Amino acid sequence: MSEEALERIYTINLGKVLLSPNNQRAKRAINMIRSFAVKHMKSENVKIEEDVSHLVWERGIRHPPRKIRVKLSKDDDGNIIVSKYQEEKKAGEEKPKKEEKKVVEEKPKKGEKKVEEKKEEKKSEEKKVEEKKVEEKKVEEKKVEEQPKMDESKEEKVVEDKPETKEGKKTVAGKPPKEEKKSSETKPEKKPKE
């Protein structure tokens, strides 16, 4: 019975892992991957590669991934190897990206233009810092201008037409003056020792 090497790509849903207690989730995820491989590849000998294990355990035992993309391969002996799936990129898509990078790298000749770009970046950063300082000054000036206005509005509340109270304080409009307790009536004064 010579079987050809069988390779399949699966996305394994590990959502049911969340039904188990926090401190056993990653373990259950590994067991679910193992049982999934046995069910779909029809063999009992399952080997899980380190990459897949690292993916599951990456965020700790309590937070395994909800789903994982794997490649299941079965050899002639009936052993199943579970490995991390890596997408093969199309050759047509890779070439334009590499060419764009090369074009960008070819533009600056030697170290002269790079130094000029760095100087321009520094100048732009300095301008931004200066603009922030100017804005802060404007905000502070507005605060200073608002404070005298607040003081004037408080003074308007004080009624100058009404007579002063016994203590010599002006009454505030709509509020009766507060009476202060005389400390001499409540506590007897102590005589200094001679």
C-alpha cells in the first residue's frame, strides 16, 4: 500500500476552547488540533510542529487564538505532521514592490542627499515645536485675559448701595452676611504664666 504524500490546508476553529477553564485553554487547543488531524487525515500518529505550538501558546495559557491556519501532511507511513501554513505569494505581485523599493533607494546618491533629507526633517520638527510654543503662549494669554474678567464679574455681584454690616464687610446680592462666632464667648482666654 503505497500512499502518496497527502497535503491539505485547513483553518481549525478553536472557539470551543473558551468553554474550558482559563488555566487549561492552550492545552485544550493543542488537543483539539490533534483530534482534528486524526478525524480529517484518518490516522492516529499525529506530530505537531513547534511553530504551531508556539502560535497557540504565544499569548499564554489563558488566551489561545480563536482559529488557526495549518497544513496537514500525511506521509507513506501514516504519520500526520501538523505545520504552520505559509502563503505562497504570487511572483507578479512581488516584483513591482521590489522595483519600487529599488527606485526609492537609488534616488539618494551616496550620503549627500540623505544628510540633506535629515536636515529638512530636523527643520520641520523645529518648526512644529515652535508652533506648539506659540500656541501655548496664546492659550496662556487667553487665560490671563479671562481671569480679570472673572474678577470683574465677582465685583459686580457685590452690592455697593446696601449698608455695611457690623464687621465692616459688604453684603453679597441676594445672600445675608455670614455671622462669625466670637472666640472670646466660646473659649475663655488663658492668662500667660509669669
